[in-house]
Amino acid sequence: MKFHATAPSLSRGPRNVMRSFCPECHDLVVAAAKSQHVAEGVVRHWWSCDSCGHEFRTTVRLPALSAAARQPELTA
């Protein structure tokens, strides 16, 4: 494993982070039980509410990255 002093540009978090809430009890659901890369820019998440046990899924569509953003940053 190689240490990098700076994180690659792809690891930067989104500016607008959406939180997931249970559609049944409206409690905050923190982490997906499972995630799947469906297609280029499409990720599907499966959730399970700890409060009421309701299971549901969400689909996230990510914007396309420019060619420059796809290149990892090189550090010396």
C-alpha cells in the first residue's frame, strides 16, 4: 500500500449529501445494507431500517466525470 499525502480527486465527497430516511417510520437510516454498481454512473442501494425493520432500495444517478477528473493525481 502506498501512502498519498493528498487524496485523489475522485475521493472528494459530493457537495449536496442526501440522507436516507425510512419511508415507513421516517427514522434516519445511516448505512446501506448492500450497494450495487448497475451501470456507468448508476448505483443501487438496499436499506434496512433498524427502528421498524422496513426494507427498501434507492437508485443514485451520478453525473459523468470529465476526462481530467478521471485521471488520478500523482504525488512525489
